[in-house]
Amino acid sequence: MADSEDITNIALRRSIFYPAAEIYSNSPSGFWEFGPVGEAIRRKIIEFWRKEFVQKEGFVEIYGAQILPEAVFKASGHLTNFNDPIVQCKKCKALHRADQLIAEKIKEIVPESMSIEELSKLIKHHEVECPKCKSKEFTEVRKFNMMMKVDIGATGDIPCYLRPETCQSIFLDFERIYKTSRQTLPLGIAQAGCSFRNEIAPRNTLLRAREFGQMELEIFFNPKKANDFEKFSTIENNEINLMLSEKAGITPIKAKDAVEKKQVSSKMIAYYLAKWQMLWEKLGVPKEKMRFRKLADDEKAFYAAEAFDFEVLTSLGWIELTACNNRTDYDLKGHAKESKKELSVKEEGDSESFIPHIFELSDGIDRPVWVLLDLAFRKEKRGPEERIYLSLAPRIAPYFAGIFPLVKKDGLLEKGREIFKELESHGFDLVFDEKGSIGKRYARIDEIGVPYAITVDYDTMKDGTVTLRDRDSLEQKRVKAEKLPELLWKLQLGLEKF
Ligand SMILES: [Zn+2]
């Protein structure tokens, strides 16, 4: 298992991710850049989500603007509700999130619904200290709005905001997409893009940043027909790792039983929870390290009728990856009222029009990158040496294989390049390296999670075989170079084991 510094160290050493504008000493924290390796992993996570959840589920995808007018966030409730409770240390003037300070002191989750008065009381009651200077003197807790404002136009008189979540443009576009793409409910609209939150205390690198990627799915549905869901039968016997309360712990339950016992409100929602779990298993999260934690009434957003946090167990404990919220008709109702536009629909066979309800699977992108790196991190003692590698699922590894000519002379370099070109023409992401000892070259690709290495040596020149090496087991076998495209393809799809 990784410790908290391991991922940061490997990320900086191999430029997987690193601070934005790092050559300037006054750059604000909470902004991150992805280098070639990190961006490849990030892109592959999005592509796999797109394939499994957008295409296979028959959803559609949009790309919305990042800057939206004030009215949008008035309707969404962000202008009044999107606040963090903050306190200032009277001695060193440092600003802190009040709920986090308390949570760290009492080792318990502090509900989001807690008032600023209650938080002020708890800080005094538990004698919370300033993490910077250890003082116990704080100002009263106040609310801080996390929206980032931008002024648009030459005179700057059009108040706008950087979006704090990607889903708002999905809500705004729903009526247009519904009418122009000949869709019926349930209609899923997806978006992958950036969001911005003015976090008081960005921390743990990608886990709490001020600019971050999101991949969000908003499923518009008729609440009266949420149990009329044909696809449900394909997963009704799949187990979902539900956690109904801290006390009950994780209780895997068949989707059909979860619906029957009303632990999940409908077949439609149970279907997407089961499918979501399958997605993360395929991305490399072991089943026992994931759970859907049902939020208690004082924890969930005020508009949510039902909410599960999809969480994954990492070296830092359970981390929330996805908010799975039954948002009811809150969003469309709010935008219909503020914009004075009609946003209700009437489907064939319905006698009355209604405002669709929304179930969302709201996921980050950068956070999953960190979590999957953390789960993949391995450090092993091998004699006097330490071996560090990332056991990433091949489908999200930055490259699928490295190609190494043993030496540069006697035609091996040219032969290596020839094999590289051939495999590249089959669509494989590859890395070519001819410099340094073969052991060092293996170690370099192991560290960024490349599953296979192909070595071209003198035997290759004689009989056309190469050495294929497996990252995790370190096993090696000789295979004909001409068989590589088919073999790698099978390994990539999991049709063959090494
Ligand atoms: Zn202080």
C-alpha cells in the first residue's frame, strides 16, 4: 500500500502531475497540470467511461461553456447555498475550514447541514487548535461562497461565474436536446469538462483542487415509470456494495433484493448503481474496496430525495469518487422559474405534462486518477533493491508496451524500430527506449504502469522471436514478433492471460 507521500513523489519524479505555473513562486495552490503520462491515464479513464456509460447505455454527450451568467446560479441555489464554513485564527490570521478542523479533532464526519452557530460552539467545546500556530483563539465561523466570479464585456458589467459543476449546462440544454435528438425518457445526458471552486484550503494534491475535471451523467426520467425499466433484468442478480449506515457496514445485496427491500428507490436507480460498480471494477478497483454509502438526511443535499456516495478505500481511508443523487425536479423547476421558460415534457401516451426528475452520477476526473494511482502503487523489496511499480489496469496504462532493443548495434535498433512501427499501425500506444541498461529501462516503464515490455535481442535477428515481459509477475516468454499484434490485442481485451 502507498503512504501519503508516495503518489506525490512518483507524480513529480515522472511528471504525471505537478503544480501549475510552478516556475513562479507566487502561483496559487490548488491548480495542477498533467504531463504526458498523467494526461494519457486521465484521457483513458474518460474514454472508458464514455464507452461504457455514454455509448453502451445509449446516452448522449454535450460540451458546455465554462462561464455562465449569474441567473443560472441564482436558479441553481449556488449563490446562496454554495458556501464553506470558515474561521480565521486570531493569532496567525490563517483561514481554515471550520468543519474540517472539528472533524480532524473529533475523528468523525461533521454533517454539511450543521449551522455556523453550532460549528462555532463545537470549536470552543472541543478546544480545537490552529494547525499552523496552535492557538485556540478563532473568529466566529462565517460562510464563504466558493464561486469564482468573472466580469464579461468591455465594461465588465455582465456578472458571470466559472461553473462550479458541469451539470448546470446539462439542465439548461435538456429541453433542446430532448426535442432535437428524438429521444424519449429516460434520457441520459453526459458531459466531461472542467469546474472551478475557490477552495479555502486546497490539499492532498488532486483530491481537493480549485480547478478540476468532472465527468457527469444526468438521467432525466419520469418518476412514475422508474420501476418500468427493462434493462434491469440484465443485472438484477448482480450484487451492489451498499452501506446503509456506519453501524451496518458494507452489505453486498442483489440489485433485485435492494429494490424489493426499498433500500434503493427504483429499478432504474439500482440498475445504474450496479453498472457503476462494474465500471470501477474494470478500471481496477477491487470489489471489497468500494461501497455506496447511503447518506443520512442531515448529510445529503437539501434537494436530494435519495443520495449515495460511491467511495473507494485508499491509503488515506475512504474517499468519495461519485455523488449518486436522486435530484427530483429541483433543477428543472428552478431554471423554469428563473428563465420563465416551459421545461416540462409530455410523452406519448401521457395525459399530462410534467417536469422530469433527475438521477445523477457525478464524478470527478482528477480524483479518480489519484485514487487509481494509489490503488496501483506497489513497493517491493527485492534483495538489496526496492522495486516500485504501478499495477494499473492495462486499459488505463499510459502505454501498453515498451519496446527495447538490447543494444544499438548489429541491426537491433533498426529491428526494434520496425516492430514498433508495425505495432503502432495496429493502434497500440507504445514507448520506445534504446538508452541505458535493460534493467533500468524496465524499471522506468514499471514505475509509470506500462504492463508489458518487448525486448529485441540477437535471437530476434536469428529466429524472429522477442522477449515479452509481464510487469506484475516479472515472467518472461519468447514469442514470434509476427504474432505480437494478435497476442497484445488479446491481452489488452483480457481474452488471454499472460
Ligand atoms: Zn494560527
